[in-house]
Amino acid sequence: MNKVLIDTNFLYALQDRNDKNNAKAHAFMRVDKSTRLVPQVVLTEITYLLRNFIGIHAEMIFLEAFAASTFELVSLTMPDIKRAKTIMQKYQNIRIDFTDCCLIAFAERLNITQICTFDRRDFSIVRPAHCDVLELLP
């Protein structure tokens, strides 16, 4: 089965009905049958954002839905952290954040070429070590 990494802004769009990408995120979830991998750093970032921008109730609803979902958590390793730091240093001029660098490190380690994200800028610029470019979904 095909595997896709899930970025924070995709999860946020699923949760926030007012997000401009909400409908697109839900449509993708209905049709895509890939194994969806969520790095733990993404889980931390999404809960922080939900609490700060929508409220604790939204965070709790998300956690309940996430626990019942088919998403799979991916653990961060020390080599992932080192690789993320290297990517961050190489691309510091675009101010790419740690979570995005971790997604790229996960993609390299797990040989995944697809990332589900609405962040086209950063992921279009960075060149991963394992492929020419990442395919950005949806």
C-alpha cells in the first residue's frame, strides 16, 4: 500500500470548518486510500494550534477522533533530529521550521515521496536526498 506523510496544516484544515482548505482536505480523505503516517511532532504541533486558535474543546475533539482514526503515528528518532537540523541549516534562508524539516527527514528515512500538505512553498523548494522532488497532495 502507498504511504503518505501528513503535515500539520492538512490536519488543521480537517478540523477547522472555517479554514480555506477544509473542503479540499475532506474530499481527499474520502478518495485517497494510502496509509497515512503522522509524525509525532505533527501531533504536538496540531494540538498546540487547535488549542490556541480554536480552543481546548477543538483540541479534545481532535484527540478523540485521532485516537479512533486509521492514521499511524511515526516516532522521531535521533537520526531524524540530526537530519532535520541539517535540512534546517541548509535552507535557513527560507526560514523552514523544525516540523517541516522532520517531515522531510521522515520521508527520506521511510522512502516516502508523497506529503499531504497545503504548504507548497517550503516543500517545493527543499530537495530531499532520496528523490528529485516530493509529490505534494492533495
